[in-house]
Amino acid sequence: MKHVMALVLVAAQPAAAGQIGVDAAATQTAKGAPATFDLAGFRLGMTEGDVERVMRERGLIMKRRTRTDTFEDRVRKAVNLRGGRLPLKGGSVLDSVEFDDGKGGKVMIGTFVWPDGARVRSVAYLPPAGTDPAAWRTMLVGKYGPLSRDSGGIDGEGLHARWCARAACLGQGGVFRLAADVGLQGGQITLSQPEGTGEKAMTLIEREASRRGTGGTPSL
């Protein structure tokens, strides 16, 4: 019980380097703590290798993939913008990927680039049609725990449910969250990091580039 409560407390804190759900992935789900959730087998903070492992284990079919510069080359480019002349290494890491689950659903993954490589920043699942909203609520609450109190409930379009490790999600941009808008026609479930997490990754790049670059006098 203490272990689960610790995960909930961590998930409720603002994102920071070394945090579960940012540049480290949880090993198990703590109900009510979106930083630890898995969606379609994927968790926030997973590495590119983790993504490939889940793809193999679940028999997912890759439909498209994009790659981007490594952290090292991003730093070198930033140094060069400041007048440096560092050669690029030319490597790449995962930027985004889309899978077909073979059951009528799709999974889309996005990443941020950290010093140790790409880490999952968002997971979106587009399920197949055919499941009614009440059944969705039963499945989701059973897996993730009670809804946040400002979840929209069920209406003519389906279930509108939110989890954000707090009693209410409205107006809380700096939290991990899972949002589900699903019904008989399918819909979408999205697992995401707090707003501003990407800026933290960029700050690390700029900080390292400044450390390596040559100093100078401002010319305002």
C-alpha cells in the first residue's frame, strides 16, 4: 500500500527529469496515478526499445514512423548556432510511430528527446467501434480507478472520462492525465504528460550547448 501511495504522490507532482512518466517508465499501474498508467501496453517514459518490445509482444503492425535528431546532435546544432563548428554525428531516435493493433484499433506514440534517448510523451488509442459507453466506463474504472469528479459522464455521444491524480482536472495543465471520449462509434483515449514537459527537455539542450559553447559579450 505504501508503494502505491508513493507512486500517486509522485504522479501528482510537476514533471522533472528523472521522474516516473517523464524519462523513466513505471513498472506497474497505480490506480488514480496517470503517470503510471499503461494504454494499449505503452507507458509514459518508455524508451524506444520498450516501444519495440511492446510492438512485438502484442503483434502490432507498424503503419508509419518518423525519426528525429539525437540529443547530442541537437546540442551540437545549438552550439553551431552560437558560432561553433561541431560536426554532427548523424544519428536519429524515434519521434513518432503509428500502429495497427490488428483488431480494428490504432495506437499512436509521440516522444520527447532526453539525454539518454527518446522517451514516450504521449499515447493515443483509437479503439474499434461496437462498445457501449456504460461498458467502457466499467472497463476503464476497473483498470485505472475512480474518475476525476469533473469528468463529463455519459451523453448522447458517449463516455467522457478524465483521470489526473487529483480530484478535478479542469484548469490543471501541469499534471499527468488520461482522457477518454469513447462510445459505440469508437472514439479516442489519450495518455499525456503535463504541459511544459517538452520545454524542460529543450532547456537541457540549451544548458548543455551553453556549457560547451564559447563565451561572448552581448551586443544589444
